[in-house]
Amino acid sequence: MTNIDHSKIPDLEHRNFRNDDFWQKIPAWAGVTRGEFSDHLWQLKNSIRKIDQVKKVLGDKISKEFFEDLQKGQQITPMNIRITPYVFALINWDDPENCPLRKQFLPIGSQFLEDHPMHMADSLSEDVDSPVPMLTHRYPDKVLFLPLTICPVYCSYCTRSRVIGGSTESVEKESYGANQKHWDNVFAYLAQHPKVEDVVISGGDAFMLNPKQIQYIGENLLKIPHIRRIRYATKGIAIFPQKILTDDKWMEALVKVHKLAIGFGKQMVIHTHFSSPLEITKWSQMAMDRLFSEGILVRNQAVLQEGVNNHVDEMVLLTRKLGYMNIQPYYVYMHDMVPGCEHFRTTLGEGEELEKAVRGTTAGFNTPTFVCDLPGGGGKRHVASYEYYDQENGISVWRAPYVKPDKVFTYFDPIHKLAPDAQDRWKDAATRKAMIDEAIKKV
């Protein structure tokens, strides 16, 4: 049989998986073997947690000017730094300013824009819709369970930057770790609410739960009769695939929960978070091969980000690549209106146009739905399901008839993307309020 070189066929680019020793281009890791790099413990031990480590690891590969920009970024960003060597080495250090991976995980001072006047720390009202600590109950049959607030990698665009990853120079946080007593209170609440059938286990990141905790949470949820589906949410497959490949005890715990779910006639799946095709390598494919061989379904939820994945070719490649390695593209989110993220946000119109372009490039079940998770807790709505959209002033108005039937919700485009006269209107508080009121009146 003849081997086909997929790199020579543009439409088959999604079948190519980077498999070189890319980490050896980093001066501090030039001598690290593939065996060492594949070890999840080595990845954790050598994760970058401070700006000074960036310079130490990169040496002459980073300029003085760019390093100073990184330092300025740390004075502004609401998120701390934590990056696995895997992700750090995938960053294009010949052009870090424009690299989509650097943008997601290592903020620089020069990239930040003023927050939108309507931004909110808890944009989705998760704390408002929380009946007991660590739980958000918004939809009638689905809840969000947040058992901890730590992650293997901290994303600059995190929607929960108000609690995730510890305090920074600009934000004081009340972060928390694993607490079984609080978990038991969550299980008790769920046992008393028979409408709940679906539990998302997020945080933080489920990758940071140890094997016993993975089992404890999974078993307690699955034993509640009316709960039919549980989902472990983790960015880990995207930024730390070595854990899937070499942390056998963790994988065994996950597989036990999966088999228990099947025994009960229920579902256990993983929701992961690839936002750029540059995050995907042979390591990703190997991790997915292991999960797929165990019959574990994985879905992806991406966030639409300026300069990361807001180009049609990038989004199509991401979608196809995910499908090829047996990850179902599920959602692409409009960026939430949280602090420190205005430079990431795109307009609602861009989201609409991107979905039009992506739809039809692959099978429907492998085509992500583009959604806006409404500020104020209206939940996820299709990007084109707004009641009214004033593109000139960047104001969209929405309803969520079943979630909160008596409310209207508003989402706003980034001001810097509007025409100069519209930007001027947003500068005046009275004019701003009049614009929003007028838009709501049209609904």
C-alpha cells in the first residue's frame, strides 16, 4: 500500500500531527529526551509559574523588550501564570507577540485594552445562581459543579478569573481547593432535586483531582438515581496530554467511573478545550487514542478569540483536526465580558459569519454550534438567536424563555471594533444608557 503524504494535499492538512522534538528548541530543555518529556511528573515539576522562569528557560531566545512587556502584563492580568512545558515549547518564540498560544497563556502589557463599561467579574452570574457552595443551578435539569479552583495551566481569557488560580497584583481572590465536606453538601442538594439529570464537573480543572477524588465524585453522582449524565471538564487533553498517557492511576480511576456509568445505564464523558490547531500534536492524538480505546466520549468547547481562532481557515482546521482524532466539536463561545479580556473579544457579527463559513465544511455532528453565554445568567443561546442586534453601536438584546422568562439580556461588542462616532457615543454615560434602553425597547 502506498503511503500518502497528507502535507502535499491542502484539504488533508488536518491529518498532519506535529511529532518533532520541538521542546529541544528551548535552551533549558535542549537535552531533555522524549521519554522525560512524556512523563506527566516531569511536566508538572517543570511548569512555568513565574515570569523570571520564562527568561531563565529561554535565555537569549527572548528579547529584553519583550520580557519587560511580559512583566508589565503581570501587573494588569487577573490571572496568574502556570504553563506546562508542553504548551510553553509550542509557542513560536521567534515571533511570540503574534503567536496564538502565547496570547492565550502569557499576557503582555501592550496587548491590554480598557475593559468594556458593561463588563462584570461574574459575567455569567454563576455566584448568583448558586444554591450551595461550589454549585451553580441555572437550567432545570443541569448543574455546574466546581469542586476546586486550580488548573494545570491558567488561561489569560478565563471566565472564572475572579476565583481561579489565586490572587494577582490586580485582583484579590477567594480561591479554594478540594473540600469533601462541601462536596457532600452538593450531593445532598442534588439528591433532593429530582429534575437534575446532568452534572458538569469543572472548576478549576478536573485534571487536578487525584484518582481517589475522581472516583469519589463520580461514584457519588452516579449513585443518585435521577442523575443520568456526568461530564468531567478539563483543558488537560489540550495542554497536558502526557497525563492521559503516563498517569495510569488517574486513568484507571476515570475508566472505573466510566464503567460504573455504563453499568447503571448512564453516561460519563469528557469535555475538553482546544482553541487553536497549534495546540494539537501527536501527543494529543495518542492521548485521544487511549481514551477512545476505553470507549470514553470526548467533546470540545472552544472560545472565540481575536488573533487566536477568529479566521475561517483556523476554525475550519481546528474543527476538522478535532473530528479526525475522535473529539466531537461541540461549542464555540463568544468571549465572556470578564475583566482583562477586551483584546480577546470579537463582535457578535464575526461569530455569526464564522459559523456560516464553518457549517458545511464537515459532517453536521462534527460542526460546532457557535453560542453566546448571556451575561446575567441567561445561559447559552445560538449566536443568531438574538431578539435585536444594533451592529452600529454593538448592542445585542436576547431572551431566554425557559431559563429566565421574565428577563431580557444584553451582550456588547468590543468598543474598539466600532466606528469612531459609535466609540464616541460610548464615552458618555448618559448616551450609553440611552442607546441600551432604546435597543431593549425594540424587543
